[in-house]
Amino acid sequence: MGRRGWQQQRVRTRVLCALNAKMIRDCHVEALFKAVNKYEVKQLDLRGNQLGDEGAEAIAGMLRTNRSLTFLVLEENKIGDAGKRAVREARAIQGHCYV
């Protein structure tokens, strides 16, 4: 993913990253969350991409250790019950991210 994919907007101390409808797939999640952690992204919109259960489970793993993200949008992806459950459980552990 190049710099063109990142649409960042700084609002006081919050960083919003809108990556909706960018054809992001499961294989992109690791690199994406490296950037999310590096830039301390607060809000991430991944609506309307190609994420499935594998991507959702990777996101869940990242949520367990991420301390900056407070809002995550995953609507309109291909995430099934297993992926939803993994994200829900990670969110319960992390405690400060609204998904």
C-alpha cells in the first residue's frame, strides 16, 4: 500500500485514517497495523473492503496489543462468524476500542 492510500486528518490529537473501499484484503492487515501503530492512529475506517475471517483474526491479534486505536469500522467486509467472534473477544480484552 503506497502513501496514496493513506488519507490522514489530524484533529487536535486524534488521527483519522479513512481506508474505506480500497480493496484491502487479509494479506494487507499486518502491514496496515504496523503503520497504525507507528503513526498512533486513533480512528480507522476499513468499511467496504475485502477482509474475511483471516483478516479479522489478524486484526483481533493486533487489537490485543494496540494502545492508540479507539474506533474501528469493519462494516461491509466479508467477515464471517469466526472473524466477528475473534474481534469481539479482542475488543473485550483491549477495552478501549469501539468496533
